[in-house]
Amino acid sequence: MSKIVATLIAGLFATSAFAAQSTATAPAATTTHAAKVDAKADKDMAKADAKEAKADAKANAKVEKKEAEAKSDVAVAHADAAKTKAKAHKKASKAKAEASADKAAEHADQKADAAAH
């Protein structure tokens, strides 16, 4: 009977040792798989970050282009306004000169009329 008990105990130890080995190697395989999954996730995140950076750069370029166009449009508008102001000033000066000439002519006419009477 003691041989049977010894065999059963030896078998128990053997199976527990074997089970310990298989569980130790299984997490290693799982860890490897997890590492692969993590690496893939990191790679996907890097790709997403690169796409986001590219989209941001593209959007910033569009904004800068629009700002440059707007500044150009403002410069053109300022030039047009300056041209219009100069034209208006010229017309006003001409009108003032004509008004002065008319006033001087009228004043001269009044003096001539006054002298004639």
C-alpha cells in the first residue's frame, strides 16, 4: 500500500510541476501577443498623430494664404481709397478755385457798378 501512496504522491508532484511550467509559458505567449497588440496600437497612434499634424499644417497654410489675400485686398482697398481721396481733393480744390474766381469776378463787377454810379 505504501508503494501506491508513494506513486500517487509522486504523480501529484509531477503534475503540479508540469502544470506550473505550462502556465509559466502561456503568459509569455500572451505577453508576446500583448506586446504585438501594443506595438500595433502605438504604430496606429503614431499614424493618427502624423495625419493630424499634416491636417493642422494644411489648415494653417490655408489660413495664412487667406490672411495674405485679405492683407492684399486691404492694401488694394487702401490704395483705391487714397486715389479716390486725391481725386476728391483735386475736385474740391478746383471747385474752391472756381468759387474764388467767381467771387473775385463778382466783387470786381460790384466795384465797377459802384464806380459807374
